Amino acid sequence: MKLKASKDQNVFLTLEYLLQFEWLNTVLNFKVGRQKSNSVLSGRFASRLRGRGLDFEEARPYVIGDDIRKIDWRVTAKTGVTHTKVFTEEKEKPAFIFVDQSPTMGFGSVSKTKAVVAGELASIAAYKILKGGDRVGGLVFKGDTYDLITPKRDQRNVLQFLQKIVDANAEIYNQKSFDYETKLKDMISKLQNIITHDYIVLIISDFYRYNPETIKYMSMLSQHNDVILIKLFDPMEEELPDDKLTLTNDIKQISLLKQRKRVVQELKVDFESNYEAFKKEIEKYNISLFKINTVDPIEEQLIQVFTQYNAPGKI
């Protein structure tokens, strides 16, 4: 089965289109090799359960050898028979998905824009997490403002989240200018009241404006949560075409002739060095990062990424 997108849906999302990605939950198998516990699509988590709590399951009659600290005195008093509490380990791993729908995400040189691919990834992740039985919510970043969906274990909550992405995407080219650093601080302060500990935090963005402040806030989230970054990029951002180039800023326009090859090479080196520097910096805080482009089928890229990340020696 192949996902179908109309020409318009390569630029503007619809809820009907995003709902198509629910099938990837069952068709694709991300459990390749040894499972990396902070993989966003790995379903239930069997390792690195940071500070897992215990859920009360039942009270049963006391047996010699049971821990007397777990005696259920209320049930014991009611029944006249000593009972002890039985607990099971809580394995819930709630997830929070940050989806960037700010103006820079509206770029796409071949088919889809970065914003459209971000919506696809958010839909895949949300359904995978919900099917695993965990709570999922998210934040849709719209540049000058944002929409916040609190994590719930509810299909309607996922639909509301996806609709917010669609709404933001529809206005991506009409957004006002904004102060990124100020908005980032505002968002993080609100997120810290929601994302407490033991969350998966998935951040989908082009990280066009990342700076020391951005890394600082992500490192704070990673102290008690598993943070995963997906960097979206368009091939033209990685490497300009080897043709005549005309650059403009809406005021001035220049054509590159003699300097074209040098500019193309320098931009390619700059893209790669920036990515590697960013990756090296965030990995200091045990934050995972990988790239997804706007051209190749999303399911094929995810298979490749998680095969690589879950292979022996990649943990």
C-alpha cells in the first residue's frame, strides 16, 4: 500500500490525508534487532524505565515471608484476615510531540514541504504511541503562537492534535514575524508543567534557528525524559543544483555565474558541518538526532533510520 497525496497536499495538509498514516502502525515493523528504549516508535518499553512507579493491583491473604510493610491494614480490619498489597510495575511511557509549523517549514523544492512531512511524522508517531497504550499529546508551533494538546490515552485527543497541525499548516504562509527566543522560553515554561519525567519528547523541526538557548532548554527536558529530535531538510538546503543560480531577498537579485561552483560547494560543506556540530552538542545530553528529507517516501526513511539505530552496537 502506498500513501497518496494530491498536488495540493504536498503543500497543505488535510486531516483525511494524515489519517492514512494510521496503517503504518501495523504494516511497518520497527522492532529490528535490539530495541533502543528511547526510540519513539518502539512501542512498550522494557529497559531504562527511569524511576518507574508501582501500580496497586490487588490485596490478597498474607503469606508467611511477605513483606510486613505491605500489609493492607484497611482490608485486614474489614475482613479480620491479614492481607497484603500486591503491586505491578508501571510501564507507561507517555509521549509529547512538538511539531514545527513556522514559516521556514513551508519550504519544499521537489514535491513536499518540510511542514507536510512534519505532519506525516507526527501522525505516525501519535498512532504508534496510542496503539501501544500510552498517553500522547503535543504542541503545534506556529511562530507567533502555538496550540497545546495535553497528553491523553484517547483517539479523539489524537484527532484534535492532528487537526491543530492541519489548521497551523493552512496559515503557514500568513504568519506574523516573531521573536523566536521569547516564544521558545514561553513554550518551555509551559511544557515543564506538563512534561514532568519519564516522557518521550519528540521534536520535529528543521532547527533553522537553533542556538545555545535552544540547546539549553532541550538539555533541561532531557534530564528526566527521553528526547528525540527529527531534523527535516529539503535537498536544496543540503546541496544547490549545479545550474545557473539567481538569488533574491525580495529587494535585490543577483545571478551567480563564475562563483557558482564555489558557492554550491561551500553551502554543502556548511550544511554538513552545522548538522554534525549540532548533533555532537546535543548528544552530550543523551539526546538522539536523525534526519528526514522531503523527497524519499517517509516509510522507507523510517525503516532505514530505525534499522540503523536498533542494530547491534548502536544502542
